[in-house]
Amino acid sequence: MNSRSVLRWASFAVAAQLVVAEDDGGPADTENWRLVMWLFLILAVAVGLLLFWRVYKYVNGYLRTIACLNNDTQRFFAAPNTTTATLKRYVFDAPISRKRHNREFMLSRAVNMGTLPTRLQAFFLIGYFAVNVAFCVIDLPWSGNEAQVGQLFRNRTGTLSVMNMIPLFIMAGRSNPLIKILDIPFDTFNMYHRWFGRIVVLEGIAHSLGYVIPKVQMAGWSYFNKAMKEQMIITGVVAGFAFLVILLQSPSPVRHAFYEVFLHLHIALVIVSVAALWYHLQGSPQMPLLYVIVAAWAVDRFARLAIIIIRNVGRGGTKAEVDVLPGDAVKVTLHMARPWKFTPGQHAYLYMPSIGLWMSHPFSLAWSDEETDLSTEKLPMSSEDLLRFRKTSMSFVIRRRTGFTEKLYNKASASPNGKYIASAFVEGPYGSQSLRSYGTVMLFAAGIGITHQVPHVRDLVAGHANGTVATRKLVLVWIIQSPEHLEWIRPWMTQILSMERRREILKILLFVTRPRSTKEIHSPSSSVQMFPGKPNVDALVQAEQEGQIGAMAVSVCGTGSLSDDVRRAARVRYERGNIDFVENAFTW
């Protein structure tokens, strides 16, 4: 665990002690804090179970890698474990119903209703929501005085709402330590963030109603003419209004249609709501919870700022070389002030002030190269000097969509030779993924999803040549609309195809869904084959599973429909072979 994680968890522990220390508000407050601790316990148990599963998978993968380095058959690891296969098929990797999970619900080409959670995610969310509903109403004297019941109800719902803001803010952070600890991607935490946000807002609304209804029944609406002059009431109204607007702008169609407007407004409303709560809760026993919320936000922002400074400030800064590619795409090559060690599965956030001011957008890192810095007049005189003059460049391939990516593409297209250089900032890396422990690896990609899979191909081919991976069979399936999309990765794929011992393990299957003519479809060799139309995903997975070596990983990065097809093809074979499904969705 790094220093950022230690600082974050330490602040949470201190705040928890403050909560206990200030709990002197009588039996009702004691009951509220007891329920708060029960919610913390539920979340802690969920984290503990996921951590156990993460450790089990890590240890299993590590031992498998060591055992299979010099084992070309790996028969022992090809057989499935009945218990884990059942858990993966019906719990961990199962969609809610039969197949649909990552395929988006589209009311029209412009109206995106989002995706469905998995079965396990839905079970947790429904259960957690039900527990919150029960905690809001349990042990309240509903047959007693309405004013007293209203006071107890609003204190209960207000306390639970503020408590749920703690996981809400943690899950929103890019530096969330649970991402690395539990090996759960940011987009999954982002999904939980949205649903926890809805719980927070609904409990906040219930808190407001618990105050308004009894007051109106006793004194009428005229009561609020005087009450609105009180700081606690005014700040409560401001926070409640901000919560309500956040809820109204959170549905998927709004986020997808106006993402940049949504993001700016969302951040502004969060700041307003937290500031209002700061004054609303002054002197109350719930205030320490707000300290934790502010600390979580501050630590995440500080960590992000530190990363940006470390990676980009000094040594001439970070420069982005932007090249137009066929098929409405650009390649962005970053020459960074202080690069990091490149590994498969990484992504980073790109800031280009000349295009998007302070806005940042995440992209998969597709490639890295080392080059000698010849900008200095001093010649290297030793091996240390030579290493110091080596600079690492990292590359994205970005497909033109709307907003930032469209502006980036248009500026590059309007530049001489379709190329220009601009200042940039990179925040990262985030994420990392290793498939080295698997004897058989299938990588599915659709369109720009290839940028996530190419690093795995290079890593596994190089590892096979060096004898450092278990992989003996590697199949890349790439689905593209036009052969011109091959230009996105042609230089990198040329390097891969010339790597030592590549022919022993690598097979590439290209599927062109919209060829202009049959002449465009030709297979360069037996290990690189091209076909027209869409692939039969189930047949491809079955063919590799029947001849799998060792454990098998089936990874996908592409459209939602492709992800669902690959998920189903892998799940139905969990009991026939040791197979793991790896989805890289990047939903938001």
C-alpha cells in the first residue's frame, strides 16, 4: 500500500474515533450511530470478501506461473475447479438475466440509457438499498407523537445520508486505493458511486420531509417565513436543492449527451452541497463524518495534482505529437518529463490545454518506445549517462467522437502534413493487468479496443521468448469496419511480427465487417488471417478451449454487444476447462 493509501485510511480511522467521542446526544443518537456502524461493518465485510477472492486469484496465478515456466502441456492447470467454476458462472461473471450486461440500452442513436450491472453487483446494490430503507424506519415510535416521530426520522435519515457520502466520495476518486487493493476497475466503482449517490439523495429528501411535514401540519407554510432566516435551515435548503439537481442530471441520457457540461455542473453542485452541509451540521454529532468526506476528497485531489507535477513538470515538460490516422483517428505520442514503467492494462488521463483547457479524458496506453535524447550538446561518456539520455515515449490511439476528441482530430487534420506538437499533461498511470499465468490467452478487440490488447500481445510474445510466462497459445481476434483501420497499429504490429519465437504462439484473426470489395480481404500468412463479416465468437472460443494449454484467459475490449457475446461464450465453458473471463469495459 502506498503513502497515499496510508494517509487516506489514517484520516478515516481518526474521524471514526471522533464520531465515537462525540456521541453523547442521548438514546436516539446512540441508536443512529449504532446503525451507522452496522453500515460500515456491512461495507467492511464486502471489502473483506472481495479481498479474500483477490488474494486467492493472485496466489493461484503466481504459483501457476512458476509451475508452468518449463511445462509445455500444463495439464494440471487446464482442469476446472468445480466450486470456483460454479461461483464464476452463476455469481461473479453472471449478467442479471441470460446474456445482456455491457450492451447499452439505446432508445435512439442519441439517447443512451446505460448498461446493466452484473448479478453480483445487482445483488449487493439491492441488498444495500434494502438495508438503508430498513435502517431509516426501524425502532421508531410510529404510533407516537407526530412531531417527535418526525424529529427522530429526520435525524436518522440525515445521519445515514451523511454516512453514505463517505463511500460515495471514496468511490468517485481516481486515486481510490481499493481499485488496486481489490483489483476492481474504476468504471465499476463509478457505477457504485452513481447508485450510492442516489441513496444519499433519497435519504436527504426523506430527511427534509421529516422536517417539513410536521412543521406544516402544526404551523402551516407561514412557519417557513421565519425559519428561512436561520442558518441551519437556509443551508439545509441549499444542500437539498443541490442534491436534487445532481439526481436529476445523473441519468445516463443526460450524462452521455452533454458529458462535459454534466461534469462541470456536477462538480460545482457537489462543492455547493458540501459547503452548505458544513454550515448546516455545525455543532452536530454528524460533523466528524463530514470531516472524513472532505478529507477523502482532498486526499484524492492532492494525489492527482502530485502525479501531474511529478510526471510533467521540469525537464522541458511533456509534449504531445499528434498525427492523423485513416479511419477518423489520431495517434498521440507523448514525450514525457518523467515517464513510468509501461505495463499492459494501463490507462492515463490526457490534458491538452490548447484543446480542452483543464478537461482530462482517459485513454488506454497502446505502446511505449525508448529513444535517445539528442537535444543536449553533452555526449554520453558512461553507461550512466547513456541511461540518463534515454527517454520513454508513450502512445495513445484516439478515435474521433464528439467534444474533446473531435476538436483534437480537427486540429490535427487542419495542420500541415496532418501533424502538430502541443504541450500536454498526463495523469497516471492507472490500472495494470497481467495475463502471464495463463497457458492459453484469447484477446478480443473491436475497433479502437485494440489499444488495450496490443500491449498484452507484445508482453506475452516477449515473455515466451524469454521463458518468463506460462503462455503457449495466444490468439488475437480484432474486428474492424475497414482495412484502413489496420493503419492504427501497423508500425507496432510490424515490430511484434518480427519478434523472436512469435510464430510459436501467436495467431491473429482479422474480421472486416464492411469491406469495400473482396479484394481487400487477403490473409498475409497462416498465422495472420483475414475474413469478411463478423466472427462467430462462440465457435472461436470453443475451438481454442478444446485444445487449450493450461489455464485459459478470455479477454475482451470493445463494444458492449461483443463483450456480452464473449462473456457468454466463456461462461458456458467454465465447467469444461479452467477459464477466466476478463472484461475491459471503460463505461461511465
